[in-house]
Amino acid sequence: MTSLFFDTHEDRVALARRQYFEEGKLPTGVVSDAVLQSWGHCLRSKRAATERVEFQPVSVSRSHLALQKNALLCEAWRHELRSLESIIGSTGCDAILTDTTGVLIGVAGGVAQQGGVLKAAHRIGVNLSEDLVGTTAPGLVIRTGKQALVRGPEHFFERVGHMHCAAAPIRDIHSRLIAVLDISSEGSPFRFDVTSVLGYFASAIENRLVVAQADQHLIVRLQIAEALLDTPLCGLVGVGLDGKVAWCNSAAANLLGISTAATKTPALTVEEVFDRTLPQLLSMKDSGNILRFPNGLCVFVRCELRAKDGGQALVQIQASPAIPLNSGAEPVQGVRTEPAPVQQPGEPGGSLAGALSATTLRDADVDLIARMLAECKGNVSAAARKLKVSRGLIYRHMKNQQQLAER
């Protein structure tokens, strides 16, 4: 009588495979539901576990399109590439980045150059979708949206049964799955906590991506320790010009006790999420700010305002000092960059647009550009260097002003 009580996981899975593929017995408790569903999908696609696996690249045009479509993602990947390679460089593993169709758009590490399956599979443009290469960690992530681990014989095809791979999802500013980060080992199981390493770097890439995608948002960084505000463990929240929470990453959602989907419809306001007005958040630009959430949790917070071109906003917002947690002071009603007109009854307030009131971010930027151009005697390049922005930004502002004047 055969038994599932073997010394290694690989031996137990090997027996479960034989019983599943030859006798139709479900390997309950031996492999995950995600792996089992993947095996079933491969069988329904008329694939045989004994087939030879071909790692074929997509067309050149499709490969280029995947890279172009994910330009911001690839830039975030490149920022983490050197660090990732230094961490896994001596582990005998390689890391890859794929889009949501399974097309490989990034490779880290040098193990693939030594030959074997990794050399064939880890090439830019290779299609690693489940339909082509069977059960893999990237394929499971694309199917489930959750972190996955596929060890040895858990792969559908027998010829890649010596492979071990783990993968984690990367989401964009709208919480949509946009890519998969994978770490693979050929021939030997992982000798370290691969899921922790994956989680760290997937978060690092994801955070860089969402910040790059932020368009004229107030970005709120938050964590329970101030030292974590500049790490991939940082929670990020984006607040739009209307004072509504436009997006947040999973770390922020967990700390706030909300769902990332809660930022969509109906959108939550800053008062609902942070129990603070927008001017109070705007004042928290420096380190050392502690904020108590409505759920009672106290965290460190630092805010920054992003402009449309992805950099810091030109305008330096003069917000009132943050109100201490135990203060009974009245909330600040407005944030302005110049003396403000008296607010008339019925005028909006409390949103970012209301906080800036008559002097909007765009108006302040135009005024700052105009003064800098005058100081530089109309020299656009010199003005751009002093403001630390692109010349294109200044030209666009000048064109907009000209169009307004002609109306």
C-alpha cells in the first residue's frame, strides 16, 4: 500500500501526481488549490504532462509594444535592479518581470547565462503564459492575483520538474494587476525565505510605479515607524484636487482598515480616512508628524505634493502648523500662497481645490514661472534650470497663458 508520508515535499507531490494523472485521485492537502486548478486547466487544453516544453518569444512588434506600454513600470524595475541582483546574486537564482499576459520584460541575475531551462526561458519577449508553459508561479499570479510558490514536481510538465519558482503581483495606481515579479531556481529548492524577498522588491517596484503615476496628487506616506517612511514597507495614499482619496497601496489600506477598492466608488474624503482636514495634512511636509486614525492607530506621516510632470510641485504651499492630537483648536479653513479674498457664503471649502481657493496650484505655478522668466530676462532654459523643471513644462504654461489671453 502506498503512503503519502514521505520525507520530502517533492516525494509526496510526485506520488500525488501519479495518482492524479493516472488514477484521477485528487491530491487533497498535498498541493495548493491554485496548482490543482492549473493542472486541470492544462488537461482541459489537451496538454500532456510528458510533452516537451518550448519557451518561444512573441513577435518583435509585440515585445516592443509590451515594453512601451509598461515604460513607467520598466523604469521602476530598473531603479531596483542593482539592489535585487546584489541580494540574489549568490543564491543561484534569477529574477524576472513579466506583464499580465506572461511576456517577459525584465531579467535580473546571471544564472540564466549558464544554460539549462533558465537560459531558454529567461529571455526578453519569451511568453511564459500558462497556456504555453503550463503551471508556473507567474501563471498562478496572473490567474489569481495572489503571491504563488511552485516547487519541483508541482509544475505541470515533467521536463521542468526540477524547477522551483515563486512570484508576487505588482499593481498600478488603480490597484489593477500590471506585472508579476518572479524568482526562480533550477535544480535545487530555495535556501532562503523567497516569499519575503519577493514581497519586499515587489512592494519597492509597486511604490515607485504608483508615485510615478500620481498626477497632481497630495501623496501621504505613513507607517508605524518613522524609519519605514522611505522604504518599500511604506503605506502610500494619493489625494486628488477635490479632497477625495484617489488611491492607496495595500500597506496603507491595511493600516487604515479599509479596502483599496474603497477609494473608488464612492470615493472617501480625507476627513473620513484621516479624521483631519486637508490643510492639516498639507502642513505635514516634514518628519516627526504623528497622526491618529479614526480606528485609533497612531502612525508617522509625511506628505508631499506632486505636479503633473511627476516632480515636486512648483508652488511652495504655506500651510498652517499641524494641530497636535490633544489640541482643541479649530481646524484651519484654508491654505493660500498669497493674501486671500474673504470667502463668501456658499463657497466650497475643505477640498484641495477649496484649500487653494482663488489661488489654485495652476495659478501659483503660472505666477512663479512668470516671475522666474522675468528674472532670467525671458531665457526659458535658465528659468527651467532654476526651477528644476523641464523646458517643456514652461513652454506649455506659456502656450496656455497665450491661449487664455486670446479668448
